[in-house]
Amino acid sequence: YLEDPLYLGIRQKRPDDAEFYAATEKVLNGLTAAFPGIFIQFEDFNTPHAFGLLEQWRDRTLCFNDDIQGTGSVILAGFISAIKLAGIPAKDQRILFVGAGSAGVGVAKQLVDYLVIEHQIPEEQAKAMFWFVDSRGVITANRGDTLADHKVYFARQDNGDTQCKTLEEALEYVKPTALIGLSTIYKAFNEQILTRMNELNQESRPIIFPLSNPKTKAECTFEEAMRFTNNRVLFASGTAFPEYTIPETGEVRVPGQGNNMYVFPPIGLGAKLAKPTSITDSLIFAVSKALSNTLNSDEIARGELYPRIERIRETSAQVAAAFVHQAVREGLAQDQFWIDLVNAHPASSATSPTPDGTYSQAVLDEVSKCMWAPAESVQQLIPTKL
């Protein structure tokens, strides 16, 4: 990139890890000192640094990585909805990821937590339901290359001498029920891949999530996924795609968009209100459950995986309320107002041993009052005449 005449950055090599972490240490210490109680959202760091910063700081200050935790949370919510419609039990899912960066691994770890917590599948068994394809093929422990730290957890140990070098080979080897793309490879899910996914899942509906964005990097479009699976696909994408009308019936299908916009605003709002000491995995899990719970009866009847975007302020309040409840439930919340309110108005499932994304109406009402809203007129901004 240093030789690229169009490169807009500083023309010098990027800092090594020692320099990078020393610099971020100074910046973050400065921010937390200047703004006590600050909530920090990490975004768009490269994969090793994304995991490194989260690991270093998640128990030191109130912070959250949107690429790892936000993407994982919103995709888990869509996956929870898809599992209900797929036609086979969660324990029988075989999940193939294409792309093994911070977002992909973050999503997969969220799904493992869901399978362990919600379906009581032992962790090792849950982990064995996942395969990853990167630029060199299926990630295995004996592939012959040195794996990045974040890839080791999902590296296959059971492949023997089999090494799949392409997505086509991986598809035949794994026979997945779910195909999740975070590869940024345009059209990686081509007609051959989509058709084969449909053929492999005649007893269930194929789950296909092309999550890379923008559209120029999406693994496939909604129209392609519908056409090449005979309209059977359970679909969510990272970017917005138009509705699709089934030619034979005239039925209009709406694609799910697994975009972080559903979760990072309510996580931020909930964090600033409840002031938890940290953002735990169980808090993120509760957010996923809450988002999946926001689907209304019409959306469920249409087989949609996410609430309509027109309802995002409504659903954001609900997710933030669930976040506040979970923060109090875990003993993380520090703001006494919200602690007292949640204790006075517990969710109906307050005694559930697992995070379930529920909340009380009283907390939802108070959270809604704290949401920013645009002024309807200039007069709202000028309480008295000049």
C-alpha cells in the first residue's frame, strides 16, 4: 500500500504490536481519566488487535467491540429465529463459516454459547458443529501452516488426512445445514454453491447468511439465494437487499438484514444507564435473546428473522431494557435508580437460570424516556421567545 499513489494514509509501515499496544494504552488511559464512566466502543481494528484490545480492556473499563461482540450478537439473534424455522433440531446443525476474521470467529463463539446455554449441548460437542474456511481452505490443526491465535479454537482435529482447499470441496465434506459468509468475497456463494446447499437440505430449510458488506463484497444477493434454493432459504445479510417476488405465486418475501444497527445503540444506551462494571458474554447473550424476542406475530408468520427496520426505535428500547435487567441480575449495574427499578419490577422470568432477554414494562417505559428523539419543531428547542 505504501507504493499505491491513491493511498491516503501516512506513508510509513504500521507499528508493531509493542508500539501499537503502548500507544493505545496511553490513549485509553487518557480517555478514562478525562471522562470517568466513559463507554468505549472498539471498531474496525484488524483481527489480532481487535481480540487483543478486547482481552486487555474488557475487565479494566466499560468497553465493547462491535466487530466481535456486536456482529456476534445480531447474527445470533437471526440464527435463533432461523433455528425455529429450519425443521431440524439445533443439535443437528452443521455450520460452515466462510471467512475467519474477528467478525466470523466472534459470531461463531456467540453461537457456541447459545448452543451450550440454551440447548444444554456440551461445549466440545457444540464446537464440533462448526467448520471454517479461510483463504487456504478448511481450517484444521494439521494443515501445515501456523494458525493465528483466534483460529485455533475452531481448528478441526477430526479430519485425518483430509484437507479441503476450496469452498466446493468443503461443502461436499461438511454437508452443512447453515452457510455463513464473512469473507468479503463477492459472489462466493454462486449458483453452484447455493444449488448444492438446497440439495443437501431437502429435509430442512437451508440457512444462508451472506454477511459481508457493502453489496460489492456480499457473498450473494437475496434474489440469488431465493432462486437457487427454490425459495426455501432462511436468509440474512449484512447489507440491505430489496424484497423478492416469487414469480409463480406473486408472494413477496422480505430479506433479513443482520446489521449491527439492531444491537450497538441499545447496548450503548443500556451501558450508560445501568453503568455495569463490564460487558459480559451473558449480557451480550441477553441482547441476542431480546432482539429475537422483538419479532411480532406478523413478522413471525412471514418467516422473517429480524424485526422490520421501521420498528427499530421500538425494538432498540426493548433490547436496552433487557440489557438493564440482565446487568442488575448479574450484579454488574452500579446506578442505584435502575437497580431499585428492576428489583421493584422484575421481569416475569427473573428466576430463570439463563439470560433470556426479558424485561418489565416499568423499565421499558423509563428506558424509552431516555432515548434521544429529534425535535418536531424549532419551538421545541426554544422554550421561551427571544
